[in-house]
Amino acid sequence: MMHSAGKPKKQEPTAPPQLPTMSGGKLMPTRATQGLFTR
């Protein structure tokens, strides 16, 4: 499953492109995402 170690892990189809998925695939609740998740 690790064929691309240098490429960003894009295994989160449920996470919109607006979410900061560059944190290693972790969804960090930011000011923009907080309103979407806390709704």
C-alpha cells in the first residue's frame, strides 16, 4: 500500500478539499472546518 511515500496521502474521500489534509491525513478542526463539523 506504500507505493508512493513522497506523495500526499489522499485516502480521505469524505474530507472535502477545504480541510487541511496536509497534516498527515489528520483532520484538524480549524476555524473553517470547526463550523462544518460542530454543526
